Amino acid sequence: MKNTNDKCNLRHLIHSEILSASAYLERLCHTTLDVMSLQNDQKLREIFENLAFELMDLIEMELFLEQWSAHRLENTTPKEVRRLLQSVTELVNALFKLEVQNETLSIFAVQFINLLYRHGHKLHSFCFTKSDFEVPFPRLSFLAMSVGGEIVDDPQSFDWAAKEELPLFFIPDEKQNLEIIETGVSGQIHSLEIQREKRYLDLLNLGHREILNQHYSKAQDYFEKALKHKQSAEIHTLIGWSHALQGNYVKAKNYCLKAIQNDSEYGPPYNDMGTYLLKEGQHAQALKWFALAKKSLNYQNREYPYINTGRIYVEMGNYTKALQEFEMAKSLAPFRPEIGESMAKIKKVLSSANTANFDPATV
């Protein structure tokens, strides 16, 4: 039998996942509709239409039953579907805040989260085919992950080699028992921890949204507020990144060091430190930090230090080594077309005796 604390806390985790999943999908909506302005793209319209139909069917079946059947969205443009999604998210969020406790809401919550991630996967894949905009993946604390229909047992050490698809996130069956039982003081304390984690995630998502909008000072404010809720290597790295985007590399590097001190196995601050040193023209030092990033145990986007190392070798004129680095990056991230484009440019230079007219900045 489950511990009573676990049963209650699972509800808070599910609520947190609703907020995280909806924020992830909103980042993708913002990228495709606001940043890329692709609302008239036929493929994108199909993705949003399918999202609308599945969302309304889920609401009809699990929440409002026959009352919903009379209402159907007449206009399924991406922007209308986005508004529908925001409204449904607000509704579900309100129900959880009211602590409505019934099996129907619990079932709906998990199905809603998995629906968001299923369509988020389609939107994220669409983004990769259309541009090089980077949309952060959701956190994996409560989620499972699959690639090409295969469950990934250890996402942190997953090898992307020979994979052509982005990951699909979901709540697995074994985590879907949402029975709610009243708890004592210990459960309330743990509930506060869950709420703190939820607030941390909310601020993290708000910061990423401001980064997409190029409001770097606002993003920094959100990240610094998140730091008050959780002292993580991740948030120290993000604060450093926001400083770097404003041109303050001294503070950016200091926050990278704080991130490494917090968690020496977390890869992004090593790569970011190398990037900032590279901006300052310190190529040799940058290479050392990229090498450390490659060896880090916890790094989901492990291709970055290989790409950065390859760019340094291109600037140095060592195209053979540069190609080796980009080949490794390609094996780790086969879904990123710009890596293949850079490799093609380097191979073209290697096949030609004349490299005088080659511009390293194009790689």
C-alpha cells in the first residue's frame, strides 16, 4: 500500500507537471506563431487542428461529458487553438487550487499532460525542420521519455547516435495512481516543498519566455527569483547566461563557477564558460572548458561542446580536426540540420586547395 504522504504529494506533482507541460507547449506556440510567424503554414495548421480536436474530445469524455458536446471550436486557426489551450489550462489549474478531489479530475489531469507533451513533440519537431531556434525541453523529474517508440531507461546518459527523432515525454502508467488521502504535519511540510518546486519551475519558464522575446534583463529577474526557491546548478547557469546576453561576461563566468560548485557533474556551465572565454578571444582556455563539458555526466545537449570546439578549429584553420568534432556532434544530435550544413562547408574546404576565401563565421 502506498504511503499516505506519497498519495497526497503525487497530486501536487501532477499539478506541477500540468504547469510545466503547458509552459513547454506555450514556448513552442510562441516560437512558431510569434517569433517565426508561421501561422499560415499548412503543416503547422494541421498540428494545431489535431490538438484542438483531441483536446475537446478529452474534455467531453472526462470532464464535462455531454455538456461539452454542444460546443465545438468553429475556428481552428493556430492562434484560436492556442487561446483554447490557455483557457483549458487555466480551468484545470483552478480546479487543482480548489482541491477538487475526484477520480474524474485525476484521470483527466494525466491524460491532459500526456496530450500536451504528445503535441508538444509534434510542434518541437516542426520547429527543428523550419529553423535553428532552440526551445528548452521540460524537466524530467517526474516524466518518462521515449525516442522512436522505444522507452529510454536512463535519459541523462542517453546516446543520440543514429536517432532521427526528438524525445517524446509522458507520464508512465505506474505513476498515474492519483488517490488522495488526507495527511498529517509531515505531509503538509512535504507539500510546501512541492509548492516551492512548482514556483521554481514557473519562474524558470517565465525566464525562458523572456529570453525568446529578447528581454534579457527581465529574464535575469525571473531567474534570480527562482534562485530564492531552489539553489541549483541549473538556475546559476541560467542567471549567468542572462548576464552574458547583456554583455557582462565577468558575472556570467562567476555564475558558471557557482553552478559547478553546486553540482560538478552538471554539463552546461562548463560549456557556457568555454563560450564566454571564446567571446573574449581566449581560445586555448575555452578548449579546456569544452573538454570538461564533454566529460560531464549530466548533460542532455552534449553536442554543444563538440560544435564549439569544431568552430575553434575552423578559426585556427585545422579543418580536419574541426570535421571530427562536428561528426561527433552529429552523432549526438542527428536531428539538428545546421550541424550537417557546417560539415558540408568544411568538407568543401578540405576538397579544395584554396581556403583563402573561406569565412569561418559561416560555420
